[in-house]
Amino acid sequence: MSWKIAEPVAKYGMQGSGGVSPPEIERKTQSNRGKTPPLPSLCNWLKPILARTKKGRTMSQTPSKAIVLRRANAERKPAPWGELTFLASGQLGNSTEMTLAQCVIKPGMSNPLHFHPNSSEILTVVSGVIMHTIENGAETRMEAGDTITIPAKMPHQARNIGDANATLMVVFPTPNRQVENE
């Protein structure tokens, strides 16, 4: 029975993790074919590799318990059309997997036509009525409770067609949402 570590390390792009290069991993692997590794030394050897996440944080920096973010600590981005308030993200330090934001659009206003190069977006209308522009300029009317899933890189825009603020909740399956043209 062999224990080949070089293959998953190379396959998942973790070269150099923990200060061990792929050739060194392969040498260790080749010289230990058919041997059962001593568990403590294998665990110590793998610890720095397994402790790394995509963002470079170690497991000790990854939240291991519930985190409460007070509204006063949310990241607010006021704009002429309304406001975008980030409630969870990698930047805020309370999410390693997604971004959550509340978007408020003033009556008669719209956010800019924009897209997200690194993730899809799920948008739910909490209150108000919007016209959402999507693929090829197509529009769809959305009211409270309606949800739309927008693929990555698809230009989209929300316009408030009601006479009160429209409140939207948006979720991105990445802790580091990127945006173009916002």
C-alpha cells in the first residue's frame, strides 16, 4: 500500500504549501512506497499544507464559532441611487465562504449596469418593486419575495419602479465579491 501525496498537492495547486516543493514531496513519496508513514510525523508534515485556505489564512484565523456583526460595523457604500451595505464578507472577517449585502434603491433610481466576474449573484426583493434588466436588455418585474439568480459575468441592473425605497438582499458564493462598472 503506497501513500502518494504529490498527486493531490499538484492537482489542487498547493505547490510550495508548508515550505515543501513538489519534487521534495515526490522524493518523499517514492522513497516511502509500500511503507506506512509514522502517524505523528505525517500529521506534522501535512499540518502546514492542510492549514492553508485559498485566501492564505490559516485554520486558526478561520471562524470556528458564530460571529455577530453589529449593524454599526457593516460596510456601508452610499451612492446617489441608494446604498449598498455589506453584512458578511471576507473583508469584514465574518465569512470565509460568501458575501451578503443589503441594497436599498431610492424611488425612480437604478444602480449602474454592472457584472461580477468572479461569481454568480442571488437577489431577493425584500420590499418594494423593481424592474431588473438582464441578458440582452430584457427586463423582468420583481416584487417582494421574488428571487433571481444571475450567472457570473452577466450584466444586470435594478431600477426602482415604486414610490418607496426598494430593499434587496444579495448573496454571492464567494467571500470576495468582485464587480465591474458599479
